[in-house]
Amino acid sequence: MNHYLMNKNRKVLLFSYDEETHTILKILKVLESDYAPLGIKDYKMGVSRKLFNDWWRNRAIPASRSNFREILEHLNISTSVELLERCYGLSLSDQYWVMPEKSQIQWKDINFFENSFSEDIGQILMGGTVSNKIDMFSPDNSSDGNLKKKWKIIDGKRCLIKSGNTFNNQEPFNEVVATALYERLLNKEEYIPYRLIQENGKYFSCCETMVNINEELVSAYYIDQQDKLRGSESLYEHYIRVCESLEIPNIRQKVDKMLVCDYILANYDRHYRNFGAIRNVETLVWERVAPIFDSGSSLYAKSSDIEIGFSYTSRTFKGNPEDQLLLVKDLSWFDEQKLIGFEDDLKRIFSKNTLISKERIEKLAEEVNKNIAKVIALKQSLALEKETLKEEEELEL
């Protein structure tokens, strides 16, 4: 069948699709390439069928999601891409979807930002059951990540509810601890606030979607691919340069703030798909750096008590967290006085989790304090370097 790739009401391109193999066979006509997802465009060649297929597959639920293969068998579906097809590829992170060539369906009638959706798939993904015939029209079909999660409309807001690991369910609490940190250090628009909710006696994290009906979240993964790495250029400087070329505002300081907060929280899973920038799909203007989100994989959530404090691998620009922190060259925004009392926030939040011992909480607080002290030391070192450089310049004059 032939389909249009749509951006809201705009026809981006026409393509042929094999419903048996769930792949794009051929791009038949490019209509408005400027409005195509960044992820399907090669920086030299433009719209690419290979990149389109990669983007489409990555839009689906990853096979690594907990118990997902068993869920597909239960639904009598062979691949997560087939689930994606059941909702036209719609998401709550952007405005892209696919429309059969002869269809008269309207975006305003099906998008998840304005219309209700089934909670059946979300219920199943979270380990529940559905007694009636399963309605598969859901934004859960295009949710990423390995932890169990679902979308739910709460008081008119589209909210993502996310579970933790089976060891100690720490990740939802980590999100709330991270929120407490961000509230103290960052501006309100620089992070997504998370809260705890309970369902069937279990705690989950909950946050609202970060984009509105005219916006898309573009991951750093796709932004980074808009130009090749130059010579000895570091991954960090490459990403900053590409963002600046796209005129994404305040990129260096925003990324630095994320790196510092990730260091304090010992985030071991900040990768190129869980940070990025937000673009207006109507004007194509890059409006802002995406607020910090998805900080649950931190604070040694998967480690035993005796492993807390041992080295871990960071995944953003450097494998060593200490080396990654040293990428930050300006900490004038970092006000350590605002962190007085943060330890109490951490302990209060974690005390709600009966699977976490007091000893573990104390260890986590101790590690956070150590990390904060290292950031303070770096700030002092950078200030001294700046002052020394200033004195040298004055002497030269």
C-alpha cells in the first residue's frame, strides 16, 4: 500500500509500504522535505529510505521492554511495529503520523493531544489484564525505553506513568529526588517535574508530556547526525556546534546544567535518545532545549547496597563521569547555597519506599553529598583559572 507521511495536516512524502515485512519499500515522492522528521534526513543526501525505516522501527516499543515478547504473543502480534501501525504511528512526543493514500481521515480527529485514547495496551504493558476486546488505538504503541510505562489522561492532562525495576522499585523515587534537585538549582522551564502516584498499592512516577500540539521533541541522536564529526572534535563540542548551527538557543549552558545534575545524581543512562531540543512543527523554529527528563536510571538503582559509590559508566559524551564533569567550563550559574537541605529532601522521598532500607538511604545521601562537593571544588577551580587569566591579560596590557 501507499501511504503519506504526515506532519499534522501537511503531506511530507508519499511512500510504498510492505505490510507483511512492516518496511518502507520506496519513497515515491517528496512533497515538503523541510517538514520531515530530522531522523529520516541525511545531512548530504536529504530524505533517505534507509533512515526512514530506521526511524520508523525506533518509533515502536523496543523488544527489550520487560516481558514484551510475551505481551506480543498474547496480542497475537509478531512485532512491535505492527502495534505502531494500529495507531497510524501517532505519538505524544511529536505530530508525525502515516495516512493511507486514499484515506480521508483527519489529523484533528485522531491525534492523542486532543482526543481520548484506549488504556488497554497500557494496562497490559504494566502487567494487567483486559477482560473485553482489546482496543489497540493508543500512544503506548509508540513509547520508548525498557521500563514498564503507560500514558493516561489525568485531569485533562496527558501523563506518562512509569514503573521501576523489580529489585527495589527505586526509579520512580529517583525521578522525584531529581525533581527536588532541579527545583533548587534550575529554572522552572529547564526540567520536567515528576511526582509519585500509587496504583494497586505500588508507587509509580508520573509526569506530563513536555510538548504541545504544535511542537515536537527531537532527540539528540537525530540532531547530532546533522553533520559529521570533525577531526579531533570531541563528542561534546560536536553536539554543541551542530545545535548552534541549527540556532537552538542557549545550548551550551543547558547541556552543562544537565551534565552537572546527572553527575550529582550518578545518572548511568543519559544517552542521546533522552535529551534533545523542541521544534515548532508549523514554523520549524527551534524553540528551546528540551527540559531535563527521564532521570530515573540514577543513584545506583540497580546496584546492591555494598556497590553504592563504586564507579559506573556514563553514556552521554564520556564514559568516565569525572571526565564528563570536566567538560563543563562555566559554573557561574551553580549556587551551592540552594542545595542546603537537599539531603533531607532525598531522605524524605526515599523513606516512602518500603523496599529501600535506612542504611541504603544513608549511603545514597552520602554519595550525593560527595558529588556536590566535587562540583563545588570544580566551580572554585574554574573561578581561580578565570581570575588568573584576567590578571595575566592585565599584565600584558
